[in-house]
Amino acid sequence: SVDFVDDVLGSLLKALVFGILVGLIATYRGYTSAPTSAGVSAATTSTVVVASVSILIFDYFITALWGV
């Protein structure tokens, strides 16, 4: 059965946090990248890696704290 508070609100909270997190990381990496094609590609690659790891870490902590 689906519990509104645990399932739906938890999912919406995670989506909000992940969206903000990815947006901030991408904005920072893009703003500080070198203005060349190599700089942009390096910034894109590092954005994907850092955002993916950050999502895993934040997902763990949100899940751990939400269950308390």
C-alpha cells in the first residue's frame, strides 16, 4: 500500500533536492569552465560525475533521516 507521507512526500522532497543540487553543480562547473571546447567538455564530464555521486550521497542521508 502507498502511504502519502512516506512515499509521495518523500519522493517530492528528493526530486526537489536533487533538482536544486544538479542545477547548482552544473551552474558552478559551467561558470568556472575554460571558454574552449575542451574546457566545456571537461566541465560537462565533471558535472555528470560530481552530480551522480552527490545524488547517491544525498539520497542516502535523506532516506536515513526520513525514516527516523
